[in-house]
Amino acid sequence: MPLTLPRRGLFALEILFWIALAASFFVFPDRLYLLTQILIAALFAVSLDIALGYAGILTLGHAVFFGMGAYAAGLLAKAGWAEPLTGLALAFVLCGLVAYALSVMIVRAGELTQLMVTIAVGAIVVEIANQATPITGGSDGLQGISMWPVLGAFDFDLWGKTAFVYTFVVVLALFIVVRRMLQSPYGLALKGIHGNRKRMYALGSPVEGRLRFAYAASAAIAGVAGALLAQTTEFVGLDTLSIDRSAAVLIILVLGGTGRLYGGIVGAIVYMVVHDFFADLSPEFWMFWLGLFLMAIVMIGSGGILGGLSRLVRSERS
Amino acid sequence: MGIVVFDGLAFGALLFLISVGLSVTMGLMNFVNLAHGAFAMAGGYAASVVMNAYGFGFPAALLAGFVAGAVSGAAVEVLFVRRLYRSHPLEQVLFTIGLVFASIATATYFFGPTMQPFSIPPYLEGNFAFLGAELSRYRLFLIVVGVIVVAALVLGLDRTRFGAMIRAAVDNQRVARGCGINVDRLFLATFTLGCGLAGFGGALSLGMLTLNPIFPLKYMVYFLMVVCVGGAGTITGPFLAALIVGIGDVAGKYYVPQTGGFLIYLLMLALLLARPNGLVVKKGAR
Amino acid sequence: MARLAATLLASALFIGQAAAAEPLKLGFVAPMSGAQAEYGLQMMNGMKTYMAQNGDSVAGREVEIIVKDSGGPNPDVAKRLTQELIVRDKVDFLVGYGFSPNAFAAAPLATDSETPLIIFNAATSSIPTKSPFIARVSMTLAQHAYGIAKWANGEDIKTVYTLYADYAPGRDANAQFTKIFTEGGGEIVGEIGVPLSSPDFGPYMQRIKDAKPDAIFMWFPSGELANTMLKAYRARGLDDDGIVALGTSDLVDDNSLDSMGEDAVGLITAAHYSAAHDSELNKAFVKAYDEVSGGSPRPNFMGVAAYDGLAAIYHVTEELGGDVSDGKKVMELLTGLTFESPRGPIEISAEDRDIVQNIYIRETKDTGEGLYNIEFETMPMVVDPGKD
């Protein structure tokens, strides 16, 4: 018998969740870099959720936008304008536009084809960045980024305090936007397309346009996540574009639970904490334990962590 | 020119041999098996151990590769995979990625991170002259084996009772059960076959690729490429795709080496956009 | 389990004898898992070897190594781990760093926190210029490429085809080789950058074979790429055509030489270290290393770099009587430091804290006890020629 929560309780739970995240600043003052990177991974996974969980676009190349955002922000800073918020805006716009253009190839294809097309595009983009060494620094990475203080007042410090607060605020703000978007009629239409595309065609819904917009929005947010990484680490490497990163964010999202808004965030927290724990325990063989952990999660139940929770706890309306 | 085509065919044959098992597990059985490379790696290590530690010959090593792939595949099927056939594909992705991680660490634990030594047996080493070109014996061997495996699988799946039962069970489990087919056992056998083929391919790859614990991740894109471009669930599709990719890759490297890493992916993209459901479409699929 | 017990025992002993002195903490960031796990293993064993020979405490402080896995080239991970080692573990030294991007990303943190950072491998020339707290005890790629190009100039080699992994280190090696070799009157008849993801190298070798150069210069990261490349070189019979194979130590890395078999025999390479280096110090080092590692693989250039890194750290800590809290003082002592290493004499340059060392020209030979790189020519105390 699942526990039932009143609807208002669910909202209170959300507020509590974010407060707890914010409070981690005081609880783990010497782990702020890890917390920052968890938040960035969470935002990246939420962006993937828009494409995968809501629009049903299977992609193993989302790091293309993450990395593109990172390089955009990094290059802007190197070019002489190191104001952080401008970097985020540039990444957002650039990735959104590029993704909108690329989406032609992707929205119509079947799942396996989507997977392979995104892998191929990802591989080509990595190679472009590798060849463009004079601009990107190639495999040595983009060095010499030095950000200006956030809002002209808060310098990025060795302890990562500014980085954490800055990232937290940006992630929260974007999350609220995404939440509104997905709970709007547009979000419902996306769910409809994911559930039964033919019926949505029959209803006269502009299916392809909606999917293309979802893909672009997803990429724009992934770009911001990448820009945050570039700004908080003041370095960009080719790995930001790599298929490894695309795969990692997919693992994070599926682990947390797709199509559930919070899946990406929960997945990022669990995955990165578990990873860090095992890597400290056994720097050489942590992959074994992490692998077992992932297998166990699948064997225990479907729908990731949130899927499992939703079978235990239910909100009133559903 | 001749040598480019020959080398391309051989590289394609190798791609086919290490990927065809995936067309069986993922294409035929609809199980998203990203751990294909883990079974191939099991085969590679088994072959290497049989040769280096026990001094057996190359044929025995190939057999050991097949057996190691098949046994590990059967074990994983019985323990886990049979409960996951009906799961969401993304769950299967998560599970098989977990399996890949665990297999990489396991291989590192037992064999260390360094690559495995391997030398091609003397009778397959070196080159022979043919129409003025110097062709490698090992590459010719790969082409021959590739053709034999294609023929055997096509005949086996199209012409035998076992093949008919597999096709029936995959298309409609309930009806197949109704006809008295033991679907569980059949799936076990098929999954075992797919993993055995992976192990066999892993053993064959020793002569051209290098084997270290990262193998399952490093070549994953190649496996997927061959199967998806060719048409999942078919045998001839991946064969055709592997040959095209192989020849394209080799020709690109020989004539326009400046294109570097782009070519193979551009080729894949073009093929996918031209034929989104694969070069050869599985019967009964859309 | 055994290691855990040993750690417990060691810490129990430590508490027993000298509770006053804090342990000397080394934060070790290196690839311990994944494709380049062997890098991390070599460094770890190199450090353990030094500690086995010289004791695991210095100036009364027990040496504690905190191991962090950076995986491959993951600058953001490396930076986070470095930051945590500084603020959380409060390490006295940062050591390791297998990949250049990881070192570049960590450099500003070393500067901000004034923590000395000793590079055990990352080989891009400019790394020590990125922070006054970085010293390098390994090598630079340019030193190797310089050595082999100079040697080729002195031989009867007029035309060379270059083949390199198409990413920053490969391009650097290629550029350096091309510069020195053409200045010396040689001619580059062609060059190919090979994508890292390429599994089949046959076609490149065929193209070079058809071009008929006097020699081929190859640069690939040590390990499997180098191995695959050599397989293709033999399979195409370039050696039968008399095309000499030139390279750097990455091609015939001691770590993987055993698994390469006959393919590697006859290669001419330039490097700063060979496990077969003929000196008493090296023989003792190899013997001690084999005891630590279990005999295989044997030490390579990364193992020896980590060994020398610890030697430098021990020396400085000794000099300062155990108080290494002032990073500036530590760096002052490190700069210009010279000592005898298993590879020969080395110096941490007083100019730029980079490594100055002998470069040896070697030929890979089957000695009957396996393949070894046998040194036959020495270029004394080569300063990194790769900085602009």
C-alpha cells in the first residue's frame, strides 16, 4: 500500500529539497567543488530529460551542446569579456540555434537512428574542436580563462564559495523555467507526442515543430550547464564534448528516472556521490562497484530511483 | 587500388565478425546490449590465456574465445537478462553499461591494465603476392572467416528449425509459447549464440586490434554503427555495412589521410540518412 | 584487505612512536582506472620503490600518499580533486598528473594556495610556465623529438615521412622533429596525422611504403596505439624495404615492450630513460621496483619520474627539517636542484623549473631476457627546446 501525499505536501517537499541543497553549502564547506559539479551535472541531466524523457528523442550526443556552451563561454572570456552572465546567455542562444538547425535530422528518425546520428554528429564535432587547435587549444585544452567577479562583486575563490552560490542560483532559476514550460500546455503536448505520436498528428498538433523546439530548448540549457563548468573551473577540455560525457549524463538521468523533472537532479546527486565514494575507496577498481550498483538499481525496479519512490509514495491527484 | 579494396574488405570482415553477435542479441532479441564488447573481451582474454599461458595453437584459442563468450553470456542471461527482456530499453542501457563498468574493472584486476601480448601464428603471418600486390595472409584469413560466418548464420536462421523457432518467438512470444516452443530456453540459446559470436570476434581481433580492459567501451561505437547502419536483426545487413565502412575507411586513409577522423562518421551519417531503417530491413519490421 | 591491514598496522605503529609530527601528505592525482590506468600504476610503484629503499618517513614525518583517480584527460575532475586535496586534506605536495590538460587546469590552484606541484608525466613544454609552484621531473616531448631528429641528421637519412597521433602532443612532436630535421638539411616528404580513434593503421603504412622515404618518424602515446602502429609497420614489410623506423620512447615503452614481441626489434628511439640503462643506481632501482610490482611490467619512464619526484621531495623536506609549510621556500630549494637519477644526472632547471637531462639514442634489441632498449649514444643535459 503506497503512502499517499496531499498535493500541497508534494510542493512543500520540493521547497524542502531545494532548501536542503542550499544548506549543503554550510554542511560540507570543504566539498563545494564537488557540490558545484553535481549541480552542473544535474542541470545537464534535466536538459536531457526535456529531450529524452518528455519529447522522446534518444540522444547519445548531448555533450555536443554542453561542450559548445563551455567553449562559447570560455572563448568569450578569453576574448576580453569575462562577465559570467553574458557567457551564459551566449551559450544559451548559440546552442539553441545550432540544435534547432540540427533537429531536422533528428526528430523524424527512429530511435536507433537518432542514437547513431547523435553519436556521429558528436564524433564529428569533437574532431572539429581537435583540429581547430589555434582556437580551442585542442587536446591541451582552452587555458587562460579568468572570470570577472559575479555581478562585479563576488570573486571566484579557492574554496569555491562563489562558484557554488552562483551555480546554485543559475540552476534553480533555469529549473523553475523548465518546470513551468513542462507543466504548460506545451509540455502536455510533448507528453502526448511521446505517448502516441500518430494521435497527436490526428489532433492537428504541429508535432515536428514542437519536437524541434523541445530539442533546441534542451540543448540551450545543456549549453548553460557547460558554460557554468567552464566558468567555475576556468578551463575547457575536449572531454566536455565527448561521448563519455554524453553517456554519463544518460546514465545519470536514467538512474534518477526519466520524464519526472527531478530525475536528473536526484540521479546526479546519487551517481556523483556514489562515484566519489567508490573512487576514494578504491581508485583502481571503483568501476566494478559502480557497475554493480547500476545493475542492482535496474534489477530492483524500473523507472530509476524516482520510479521506485513513486511506487512507495503517491501524490493525491495521480 | 587492388590493395585498398582488399584491406578494406579485411577490415570490414573484422568489423563484421566482432559486431554480428550484437545483431543477434540486440536486433533479433530486441535487447539493447551495450555490453556486447564485454563478451568480446572475455573471448579475447580467453584466447590470449589459452595461447600464452597454456601454449595451445590459434584454432584452440578461437574455440576458447567462442566458449568464453558463450559461457559468460549464458550466465548473465540466466542470472539477469531474462528478467529484463520486457523492461524499457533505457533500463537495459543502464544495466548493460553497469555490466561494462564491472567487466572493465574485473579485467583490470585479473590481467592488469596493460595490453595482452599476441603474435599471429606463423602460417598466417606475412604477405603473399597476388596480381602484383602484396596481400597479408591474416587479412585474407579474416575475409574467409567472415564469409563462412555469414553463410552459416544466414543458412542457420533461414533454413533450420531452430532459426524458424527463433523468428517465431521473437515476433510473437505468446503464439510461439502456444505452439509448444520453450521460449525461455530458446532465448537462452540465442543470447548464448550472440555472446559466443562476440567472443569469437574478440579472439579474432587480437591479430589486428589490441586487447586491454577498456576494449568494451572503446569499440562500442563501431559495434553499434555496423549493426544500426546495416539493419538490426539481420545478418546480411551488418555484413554489407561492415564492408562499406571498412572499404570507405581504408580508402579514405590511403587517398585522403587529411580527412582524419571525420570520414568514417560522415559515411555513417550519409548511410543513416539515406536508409534510416538500415541497409537491409528486417522482415516484418516497419 | 591486506593493504587495509597494513595501513592500520602502520598507523598504529605511528601513533605509538611519534605522535608529535604530522604526516607529510602527498596528494597524488593520476589516471588509476580506464584506458591509461597503467600510467597511474607505474607512478604508484615508482613512489613505493623509493619508499621501500629510503624508508617511509622523512625528517621524522611519515609520508602519506592520498590517491585520487583522474581517469583520462578530465581537466574538470582533476581540478576538483586538486582543490579538495588542498582545502580538505591540506596536502604538502601535489604530485602525479599524467595528462597535460589536467596539469594545466590544476596550475592556478597551485599558485593560489602556494602548494608545490611536481609533474610526473604531463609532457607539454609550457606546463611549468603556468605556475611558479610547478616543477617537472619527467620529460618534455620536445626533448625526445629533438634528440631523434639530431641523430637522424648525423646519419645517412635524407628523407623522412612523419606519422603522428593527431592531437596536441602528436602535433608538437611532429613540429619539433620537422623543425630540427629540416634545419639540419633533411627533407620531410610527407606527414600524416592519424585520428586517435582509428583502429586500422594498415592503409597509412601502405601509403608511406609507396612513398619510399629513407626513414619514418612515428609519434604515438605509449601503449596500445604505438603497439597497433608497429604491428602495421611490420605487416606491411616497411623494414624489408629498408625504411628505418624512428621514434620516441613512447613507441617502445618499457611498460609494454614485453607484450609487443618481435615487432619492436630494430627501432631507433630517443628517450631519457631505459630500464636497461647501464648504471649501478639503475640496477638497484629496477630490482627494487620489480619487488614492489611483482616483476611485470618493469619500470618505465613514468615509474622513474615518480621515483625521482619522491627523491626531490625527500631532499627538500630533509633540508627544511620537516617544515614544508612555506611553498615558496620549497620551490626555492627545488629550483636548480641536481641529483643522480636511475636515468643519469638530472637537474630541475634554475631558469624555469623544467627538467634538464641526458637524452639517449637507443636501439630495441632482443637480449635473450626479453626486449630492451639499448642505449648507444648520449646527448648530455638537453634543455627543453620546445618553449617559444
